Amino acid sequence: MAIFITDECINCGACEPECPNTAIYEGGVNWKMSEGTSVTGEYTLENGKIVNADDEHDPVDEDIYFIVPDKCTECVGFHEEPQCAAVCPVDCCVPDRDRVESEDVLAARQKRLHDE
């Protein structure tokens, strides 16, 4: 499952540099699939929408840090545990129970983000 940041976030920014996929952004900041990944050209998001890797997307949240689910691998392929959760001082980086994903799915996403 992807990790998400709850509204208890204090905007400290500790999580952002820890993400190996550059999936974490400050509230209000546009994001790209190409940032922090090796993705180029067309990329199919989980919802089936085809985007250009360099397209800018609207922020997931305007006020607090957020995680782009299409880029989150829960640090599979990099670390033993999600690093955002490990460094969060208020424990607001939590599993998204609405996006349950197996380790195989997360590993495939990691490979897709960094090896293609």
C-alpha cells in the first residue's frame, strides 16, 4: 500500500529528502513523474491516464506535505521500512488502507520508476 501523510503534518520537511523516489512534495507544489526517477516519455498512471513524464501535475494537497501514490514504493528496493515514517516526528506518514498493495506490486513499481 502507498503511504500517505495525515493532516497532523507539522510541515517540518523531514520526510521529503528521505524518499528515494522523490514521491514527497511540499504542500502546494506541482509534481512530475520524471523527478527523482528514470522515467521518460509516456507513463501510464495507476488510474490508466497516460501522461508525459515531464508533465506537471497539480499538488495532491495545498497545505501539507503529500506523497504521490504513483511514485510511492514504501521504500521497497531501497530500505527495509518506509523512510518517511521512520523520520517523521509526529507519526503522520502512515499506510493508506484504501491502497493496499503487495510487496511484489511495490517492487515492480520501483523497477518501473528506476530501471526502464
